Amino acid sequence: MRPLAFVDLETTGATAATDRITEIGIVEVDPDGTVREWQQLVNPGISISPFIEQLTGISNAMVADAPAFADVACETLRRLEGRLFIAHNARFDYGFLKSEFKRLDVIFRASSVCTVKLSRDLYPEHKRHNLDSLIERHNLVAAARHRALADAQLIHQFWHKIHVDRDTAAIAAALDLQHATPALPAEIDPGILDELPESPGIYLFYGEHLGQAETPLYVGRCRDIRQHILGHFVANPSSERKARLARSVRRIEWHEIADNTQAQLRENSLIRQLLPAYNRKPSRS
């Protein structure tokens, strides 16, 4: 068995570019079955809103004397390195850790498993797959909710549950589905998959068009940069035009912009400036 890390974070908000971690919970499971648990409050360096305090129970006073992420980064990395990163809505937790490490000029990469997706694949008869639904459906035991270690323990329990309910082949197929690599053009570094943020903003494609290299091809605006960029490279695009665009891309840029109005203004400005080959003329609004 590969070494595992069941991970949950509490944060000041939902956007990794602007919010910060307030608590880390990790359940480590070694190949021999040995289990270790670690929980650490983190001073985010910014204020925790009353809404988040009510949700998590973590107050500004609780983290006032806690270490900054920089002070626990080495310990966090040591506990995650070489392990399969398992979390509920894994891109959220993975994205926050990746952003925190990036601020320290540390590249963090891990193979991840999302238990939301795993639940959808293995229990398609159910509509809801949030953690509260899993607690109720599978009789998981919650010591607390919205605290990092307690939620990591719940994810660990769910992992055990699927290995009781489903056979090894079904679990392996669901895991393979999560790790399937999008059909990126050969010229695009696959490492980009670890860099794409799940945050709102704009993205730009450059590539070959009418015999010209490094031509602006497309400017897009979206609420989830990662999802929308990878959506261009699905196996069976819905039109030949989309297929041609995907085949032509040689370079990808993106800019995280939280405010939708600002993102729309930036998108329209870039389309007028660059005249990308696959965009329609932007509206004046």
C-alpha cells in the first residue's frame, strides 16, 4: 500500500490567492498500517471574519500566538512528502497549500485524490456528496465539524468504508479516472496541471494560426481558471472549431481576478488589443 495523507484545512475564506490557512489537520497512514495524526493552528496574518469564526470555531484570539505558515512549512512538507494526498474537495486544500508554499518559493506537488469525486463515482445512486452527507450515509463518527483534524479523520473513515463497500477493481477504476491526464498539446508542459488555480479570472491561449507562431488565439473569462482551461482539452470536443483551437495552443497564460466586473473589463480590453483568432468581438458593456 502506498503511504497516505488524509488532509483538511481551515482557512479565512475560499480563495487561495487572497485568503490564508488557519489550521492544518493530517492523518498519516504508512504502508504497514501505522497511523499518526497532526493538528496545528496557524496565524494567517489577516483577520478572521465573524462568519468564518462561527463556521469553524477558530477565532482571531485562538491564532494570535500560533506560528505563521512559514514556521510550520517544513513540518507540513515532511508529513506530506511522498504520500498520496487525500482530501474532500481536494483541489481546495491542495490549492491552498500550494499557494502557501509558493509564497515561500517552495514548489509543492503531490498526487491527489478527491473524496467528493470518489463518492460520486462509487455511489452514483446518491445526489449529495458533501462531508455532512457522507457522515449521515456511512455512519461516520465526527468528533467535531469544520476543525481540521476532525474532518481529516472523517475522510480517513470514509476511505475505510469504501474498501468495505466496494471491490478493489471498482476503487482502482475510480482512482484511475481522477488521475487521467487531459489531452494537452505536446508543446504544453504537463507541469501546468499543478499550477492552474481554481479561482476566477481570465486566461489566454497563444499558438499557431495561418502559419504564424505565437498568435493570440483566445481570451476567456471564468469563475474557475483550472476547470475552464482543461475543458478546452477534453477528448471529444463539441465542434471542429473547438478541436482546432485545442490543437493550435502552444502557450497558456492566466491572471487571477476576483472581481467579475474587473475581469470582464480586462477580458474585453485584451480582446480589442490582441484580436485573438477564436474570439468574437466583445460587447461594449
